[in-house]
Amino acid sequence: MSMAYHRLPASLFDVLAAGGGAGAIGLLRRSQYSKHVLLLRGIGEHAPAAYDLLARAQRRDPGAVGAVVRYPTVGAWAYRTTLALRGGPRRLGACADGLGNVAAAAAIRAGEPGEIPVSAVDGRVVLPSLGAVDVGAGAGVATVRITPDGARVRTAGGHVDIPARYREAAAGWRPLRPVLPAAGEMAGILLDDVDPFRMPAAAHTAVAPDLSTWRPTFTAAWDLLRQHHPRVAAEVAAVIAVAVPLATPPHGHVSSSAPEAFGAVAMSEPADARGLAATLAHEVQHMKLSAVLDLVALTHADDGSRYYAPWREDPRPASGLLQGTYAHLGVTGFWRRQRAADAVGDTVAVADTEFARWRDATAVGCGTLLASGQLTRDGERFVATMTATLRRWLDEPVPGPARRLATAENERHRARWEERHGPVLVPALPR
């Protein structure tokens, strides 16, 4: 597995800061791959047999192994395992033994024969990017044997066979399913509801989601992005590899992503195509910024200062405010394009209101960050470039009813926040 050093050129830095990603996504993906390889090499010192199988599979089929190494849960597991190996907490069973699971998945994909011990968590042997084998409670260790005809997972209580066509279900074998069954750019997005590292801090669903209810919404959202938001569609297709189903909240919709799980977006069941498209536009911004932050420091070390974020109920550190502000720059851009795409009537009124609400909220975030003193020199340049994009949008007219609705919603949020946390001083955007 090759690893390289990566630098973000100034031209691509500015493109990303303006909210886009053209030309930069490939570099960000390569840098994340190198990060995963670096973590795996460190863990490999504690699990040499697994690392050897991974290396053999790499020599046989680099593309197949790359698909496993890039998989978001491999990043999350490797990050947490590295912390545990350095004396940090061991959470969700994060340990070097899990490298056997990664190596087994890679060998299965590559068709590399071998046999390797793997770990079982909560009665499952999870093979990242492939699926899970049900081995029963109490089976802490299992063995995977890979042959040209498939793979067999053995435990003290018996065995489960994984077919050579590993996307097909079999007794005891639960393969990951694509969100969309048809070929195309979005066909690579898998619905992962089995891997314990799929989104460690989120409230997962208790039962397997019904894809028949997810797929029509994803299909419509993807069509909407391709037609009216082609840049976002290209970024989503290049970055997002996994959809993680979350429990449906009592009200509304929730979504999240995590820096260590680049390429995974967690969400409750989407209600409609426009809302899902906006969620994807939001979360891909988080992923881009997280990858940028692995290359360039944009904020100083946390000094304990906390700030108002117009989309949160809690005070945020500068780093968290930067994440939210950048994400909502993407949301604002989504609704700006969507209000031009929608027909007259209720839908365009919603788009107008959302555009006005989030451009004003994002302006608050930018102004607060620029006045915080918590940005590095690169961070000041990044937020200044965000502000230049936003300032053009602030000059665009919005119908009076939509503008008033947006202002009222932002004022209600701020009043609610101030009642809990005290007065907010919001600096004006510098000219």
C-alpha cells in the first residue's frame, strides 16, 4: 500500500474556501487514503499476520484492496484503535485484532487465498465494505479462510460460508446493500447498518431499514442534484460511499458525519427528495472541510471560548463554529440554486425562505469567526474567502414574505439561545 505526502495548493485552497470543490476532491480523497494507510501500518506492527495478508492482497489486486482501505469504517476503526494502542480508551472493541477483519475483507475482494483470525463483536464478524456474519453471542474470535470459491468463517460453534459473489445473501451472511440498485455514479453508496464503527456517536436504528422506502427518495434526490446542482452531485458521487441509517427522531430529520469516517453520512430516513438533496449538500461540506483540516490548521488550539451558532442550541468552540458555518455555506448555495429551479408556488417560497434564513445565519458565523481571534493565518484567509462568496449572495433580492419569515425564524432561535446562555454580540461582516 503506497502512501504519499500531500499539500493543498493555494489555488485549490481558495476554491474550497469559496464553497466549491472542483479539482480538489481527488487530492482530498488521496490524502484520506494515505491517512488510512499510515494508521494501518502502525497497527500492523501489532498484528503482523493480518498485515501480511493485506499486503499479499494488495499485490494481487490493488484496486480491490483500495476499496477496503478507503472504506469509512476502516478509518474510524483505525483511528480509535491507534488511540487505544497509545493508552487511550478502548471503545467499541477497537483493538489491533480488527486488522484481521480488514485483511479478510481485502483478500475476499482480491481473491487472495489465506486464513486469518478475526474478531467478533456482539455476535457478528464484520468484514468492512462487504457485510457481516452472524456467529452467535459469546464468539469472541473466529477464523476466515479465503479460497477461489468464496470464504468460510469458522467459530467453535460451527461455520458460515460467504459466496464468491459476496453481494448475494446466504445463510448467516448479511451483505451490505447498495442504496440504489441501478448502475451509475450513486450505485457505489452502500447502506451500512452492521459495522460498529459506521458512526460511533450516533443513535442507530434498532432494525434493518426497509430499502424499498429509501430508494425512491434517493433516486429522486440524485436526479434533482444532477439536474440543478451538478457540482454538488459530482462531489457527492466522489466522496460519499456509505449511508448510515439513524433512528427517526420525534420531530424532523437528523444527519451527521465524522472526521474519522470520511465518506460516511448518517441520517434518519429521508422524508422527501429536496430535503435529502439538501442533507447531502450539507454533509459533503463537512467531509471536505474535515479533509482540509488534516492538511491545514485553520483554528488555534481551543482556549475555552465559546460562540453563538445560529443552527445550534449550545455554545460552540471556534473549530465547531467553523464546521457549521462552512456546512451552511453549502446549504445556502443549495437553496440559492433551488429557488431558481423550482416552479412558482409553495416550493419556491420555501426555497426563498431557506436561502434568506441560511445566508443571514452563515453571515453571523463568518463575522463571529473573523472577530474571534481563534483563526490561524490560513483560517483567516479561508473564512475571508467564504465571506466574499456570501457577500455576493447577501445583495440578491428576496421576496418580502420570505425575507420576513427567515428573519423571524433567526430571531426566535437567537432569543431562545440568549435565554439559556446570555446575550450574543454578533460582529458585522467586514467590508
